[in-house]
Amino acid sequence: MDNVDKVYNVIIQTPASEMLVSHAQFLAQVSETAAERLADEFLNKANSLEHMPERCPWLSGYSITEKKYRKLVFENYYMLVFQIVGDNVYIDAVVDCRSEYHWLLLP
């Protein structure tokens, strides 16, 4: 089956939105411009998942359910964590890759 023309519904889960706001608030203490860029780039990357979200690699690790989550890195240090369920892409988390995040993804 060719998924090139398929369009997915991208759903940003509440915890992911809250994580993004938290990261942006922290960043705004240093640079409001950087915080705005973070939010803009998040939206660009999230919207890009409407087409071919399967292009993103699987998120793997000791405590992460195998082949459940995919990842998309943006702004050098941040990562969208999402899963594809049917025609929907659920963005479940936005994490700073410089900090420990595996506890978010326990089965």
C-alpha cells in the first residue's frame, strides 16, 4: 500500500502541549526570540507529520515499549514523541533530549 498521498490527523495531546509551554517558558527567561522559535518550529514539525510520519525512526530504549513510539528531533535539543494509530498521529510528549525522559514512556 502506498501511503505517499495519505493525510494523517495530527493530534497534540494535552501533556505534550504542557511540556512545550514549560520548555518555552524556561527558554524565554534567557531569550524570548528563542522561545518563539521553539514554538514555531514545534508547529512546523507537528504539521509535517500529516504526511508520511512513518519516515521518522522508532524511539527505542530499555524502558520503552518496542515499536510503539516514533521520534522527530527539532531545534537541536527537543524531540517530539508520537505514535501512529490508524489515520491519527498522536503527539504524546515534547522532551528536552538533554534531560532524562524514559520515565515518560514506561509501558
